[in-house]
Amino acid sequence: MRTALVIGTGLVGTSAALALAGRGIHVHLVDHDPESARTAAALGAGTEEPPAGPVDLAVVAVPPAHTAAVLATAMSDGVARGYLDVASVKGGPRRELEALGLDLTAYIGTHPMAGKERSGPLAATADLFEGRPWVLTPTRDTDTEVLNLALELVALCRAVPVVMDADAHDRAVALVSHTPQLISSMVAARLEEADETAVRLCGQGIRDVTRIAASDPRMWVEILSANPGPVADVLAGVAADLEETVTALRGLGSADAEKRSAGTHAIEDVLRRGNAGRVRVPGKHGAAPTAYETVAVLIGDKPGELAAIFADAGRAGVNIEDVRIEHATGQQAGLVQIMVEPSAAPVLGAALQERGWSIRG
């Protein structure tokens, strides 16, 4: 691949363009909002100048509701040798293209499983896709050259290719992406009218659950409108669990010993099923999840503290697997939770204490 046309310069489109341009591909940018394309170009993602002829690959990065129409126009105009989209749903756009009677040998649907709570070109980064799954949904009609162009794009963005059926992909993202967004938003919505005293008690748990609730509502309405059936199916299962859990909690508060016992068993069951499901979430680098030990360190809220902890961990010969920071309410301090291999936890704890850090727990 030498040339590419990125149609749609939001977060995903601009991030892909930055990755391609950074690896020597001549990238052309176009967006229905000229200011967005101008911003992406200013960031180094490519040029606003139209290509002189067909490019090697056209990347359509527009909302799902517009994906098929934009693809159809681009294909009719013959702007590229190959075409792909990066929409978060795959079955719908392809069926729309088929209904238009287009030759789809030069097209492949794809979906990079990466994003942020913020949208737009200013949120884009060239490393957005590094190490992340990038789903490809070829069919028996997909030309081998187009599949290879898509694989080259994934490699240039340093993502990990995953081949799936389009409808299977849509059911999968309903479970692992679209439903979590709605549930996060519903939990966060409980905070809107909550008493200020209650909100001040927010800790890391509520921050973890509501992080993605900061996402753009308009963008998510478009995504969910393109995949409503599978998401509704998953939510129906969650709703059934919720109904059973509400009944169980009422039982826990009952004076009837039998109802309390039933409530206890039901709550324990849903928590255990949650444990079992959580274990299936891939761990570091997509490998099987690993149980890490946590070393909690109290730090002051001032420059250089995290860098100093990481440096001291390095001197102790300990690899940090993951890290979380919980800020103390009303204090200029925080608790850094450092996740390491279980055998390394005592070594790290002792080393940090020797260097004057306050270890908690």
C-alpha cells in the first residue's frame, strides 16, 4: 500500500490516518465538515488535497447510519482499488450495500476494537490501535487483494487481526461493548439527582463502573440504532438477573428465615457467576487472565511521585503489570495500587518501604 483515502476524520479515522502517515503512506483526508479534515491535516494525518487518481485503499470512518451511503458513493466514483469501513456494526451496512446491487468484491467490513470517551480529530493518536483486536469480516466474494490490503492496514496500525462473520461480530459487540455502555450510563444516571453528601463518597468502584458513561450520547445513539436487536437481547438477560436480584435483596430484609436463606443463595449465585464471567476476560496482551497481587502505596498529589515509584520498582527488579490511582476525598493525596506477580509483591513492598514509601494493607 502506498496511498490511502480516509473518509471521515473523527477519532478513529484520524487515528488510522496518523498511523498510516507515520509509516510512509500518502494519506488523503476528506470529511463532510471541512474544519475536521483541516484539523486532522494539521495534526500530520495527511493532506486535504484530493487524490489525482484511484488510491490503493479507501477507509470509510463515518457513523454506522451513513456508512453504506458513503461507501456506495466512493465505490461508484471508483476512488480506490479496495474499500473498507470501520463502523462498529457490520451486518447492517453490508446488507444495505447488497440491496443497492453493488459489486462487493472490492469491499470488506472491519471494526477496530479501540476508542476513547472523547471524539473528534483532536482526541486521535497514532497508537490508538496498538495491540488491540481489529475485526475483519470477509465473505466468499471478498477479493484476495482487498483482504490483503485490509491486513496490511491492520499491521501498519499495529493491531491484531481477528476474522469473524459479520452477524456474529454484531452479537459479540452487543455483549462486550454496547450493553456495557448502556449499563454504565444507567448507573451514572443514578448520580444525577443524588445528594451531594452521597456523591462525595464516590470511590474507585463507581469511577470504574461509570468511566465510559462520559462518552458522546449522539455517537452512541447512532451506534445503538445500528445494532438494536442484539443489544436488546443481552439487556433482556440482564433485566432478568436484575429482577431476580431485587427479589433476593427483598428476601434478605424479610423476617421470614426461609426467604432470607433463599435471598442469600440467590445473591451468592449472581456474584459467583460474575466471578466466573470476569475470569474469562482476556488478560495482559490478550493472554489468559492472571491473578496479580496488589501493593498499595500512599502518595502526595505532586509532580514526580509516580515516576519515583516506578523508578524504585525498577531498581528492585519488579515488573509492574498494571496500576490504578484512587484519589483521597478532600486531601491532596492518593493511593496507588500497583499490580505485580504474587511472588514479586513482598519484594516490592519491602523495597518501597526501605525507600520511605508508606505501604497500606
